[in-house]
Amino acid sequence: MRKKYIFLTAFLIAFLISLFSSCTKAPEEKNKAEDSSTETLQENISSQKRQRRRRGTQIAEIVQPGQGQMKRKGHAIKNNDVVVLSEAEKETIEIATVKAYYNPIASELSAMGKVLANQYRKAIVSYPFPARVGQVHVKIGDWVKAGQKVVTLLSEEVGKAKSEFYKARSDYELAKINLEREKNLFERGVGAKKNYLATEAQLKVAEASLNAAEKKLHVLGFTEDEVKEIAEKHQINPIITLFAPISGKVIKNNAVLGLMVDQSTEILTIMDPSLLWIDAEIYEKDISKIKKGQKVEVSIPAYPSEIFMGKISFISDLLNEQTRNITVRTEVENRDYKLKPGMFANIKIFLNHKSRALALPKEAVLDEKDNKIVFIKKDGKYFPRMVKLGAVENNLVEILTGLQEGDEVVTKGNFQLKSKLYEHILGGGHVH
């Protein structure tokens, strides 16, 4: 039994010694591998530098004054980076600069909108009584003038109204004749006064009936001239012609020969597309900047190179509580009728009159991740600068922060400077 315990104890000691030996050996091997990798990387870098010197070229240096050699963290461009071009690069890279200066520029606010029909220049042709389409005078897409005939209807109500009008007119004419006769008799002393007064009352009743019959014709859609024509022709027929209430273009046409219509039927829709609306949603924080009459620049995806000008005509009194937006309406002259209701539009609202602002040409500004940068030239070196942009007008962009008046800014060759900057950051990995 004792031999058994001795054997187990010896086995356990041997296992622990083996485990300790393997744990101490692993870090040593790891350190050797890392040292080997570092030596290989340094040899590769030295080899690349020797190859560049043999080719007789030199890349742009990035200088951070007073810091000596240090390892760069990340790949972002910083304001304290400096690009220095070699003599060979100065000959191959064409650099153009301009000084940052104050220039009159207008502040603006951008928003998304939608093109809508001008409700005051749109009309629906309908009929308030049952009728049947007898003749269609226009088709969809036709341009019409106000007062032009568009559709002819056949209505039983029209026939009845004309018949009542003729009867009322006949009764009125007869009442006038009777009054004249009784008046003559009464003045000669052979007629009774009560007869004269009775016929006078009958004339007033007949006149009222005629007025009512005439107004009914107007309600049915007949104009003054048409009523006079009806009175002269004495023709009882159920025909009525509808006319265009405004000048414009027929954009909907539901008229079909023989179609029964009533007060709920939209027979035709006419729109004047020369002046349209664009409704846009403005954030609550920008409401105080918006005023009626402000100029607006409109662009649409269908014609990206064209600009349509308009002005603010309406600011809603209601705020959308869910989106915290308010509707602003722009009236736009529809040049060449290119704008169509339903289109999406980008609008730029010019908030005020032009004021002096530090400005640069657009080509001087480059994208750098989520930022904007420019390169300024100083003492033959090029320094990247993060800038914040403001209003944009024509080819000028307002610089809110990052520059001072008189800074010499690169407008041509800045892409090559940025490329050289990243080439060294990604290739060399060190700042000299």
C-alpha cells in the first residue's frame, strides 16, 4: 500500500514540473517571434528607402515642427501636418492659389419640397343636376381659354326649366297687356278701379315668376347672353353647353359620349400650369428666419442643371407636433412647363440680403471623411486646415471657421497634395 502512495506522489510531482516548464517556454517563444517580426519590418522599410534613393526620387515630407520622430496614430489629416514638395514634384504638380477674402454673399437655407398645382389656378368642370354627355369638344392635353365650350349635356331639368321660363314670360307679357287695357278704361271713366288694381297685382306676380324662372336657368348653368338667346328663339330642348371657367390645360377628361353625370361627377379638370406651388417642411428652429417674399432657388432631379426662381408666398400657422416642422410654400413660374405637380424639388431660401463673408472658390475645398479641408501655402510649405462651411452662392462658398482673411489657399493641385499626404501616412508610417 505504501508503495502505491509513493508511486502516485512521484507521478503528481512529475506532472507539475512538466506543466511549469511549458508555461515558461511559451512567452519566450512568443517574444522571439515578435522580435523576428519587428526585425523583418525594419528591414523591409530600409529596403524601400534604399530603392527610392536609387531611383533618384523623393516623396513629399510631412513635418511636425519640434516633435522629432514619432509613430503616427490613425490616418486622419491634422492641422499641424505640413507637406513639403521636392524640386522634382514642384515641376510636375501645378499649384494655383488664391487669398481668402471677404465677399458679398447671401445666407441660405436648404430644404426638400414637393411640386403642387396652384389651387387658385385649377378648376373642375361638373354639373349639379343629372344629365347625359351629348358632345365632347376637347380632349386631354388640350389648351383652352376661359369661356371656351368644352362639353355639351342633355338634361331633363334643362328642358323643364326652359318650358317654365317660356310660360312665365308669356304670363308676364299677358299681364302687361291686361294692365294697359284696364288702365286706359279706368282713365276714361268706364273701367272699375278694382279691375285696374287686380291686373296691376297680376303683373307683379307674373314678373316675380319670370324672375324666378330666369334665375333657375342661371342655376342650371346658363349665362345672361344665353338666357336672352333662349328668350328670342323660343326652342324647348334639353341641351346645355359647359364652358371652361379658366384658361389652362385639360389634365383630366372623364367625358364619354352617353355617360350619365350628376353633382358628384368630375367631368373635366383644367389647370393653369404657368404658376405652381412648392411646399417644403422647415425645422422649428429655422422658423424665425423665414419671411414672406424671400427669394427661393428651386432645382429638380429631372433637370439637375436648371434653376427655377420663386418666392415665399405662404407660411403655415400650424406646427406638426410629430415632426416639429412647419410648411412653407413657394410660388414658382413654370418656365417651359417643365415642372410637373408631384415632382420632388430641392429649394434654397435666401434668408437675407447679401452681407460680407469670408469666401473661397468651391474647388479649394476637399472632403476629408466627415470634415472639409483646404490647403494653405506658407513659406513654400502646404498646411491642411479643417474648415466649416456656410452659405454657397454661384462658385463661392462661405468659410465660417478655420481661415483668416489673407490666407493663401490652394485652388489647383490640392488633390495631389492630399494624395501625397496620404501616400506618406500609409506608406511610411512615420512623421519626419
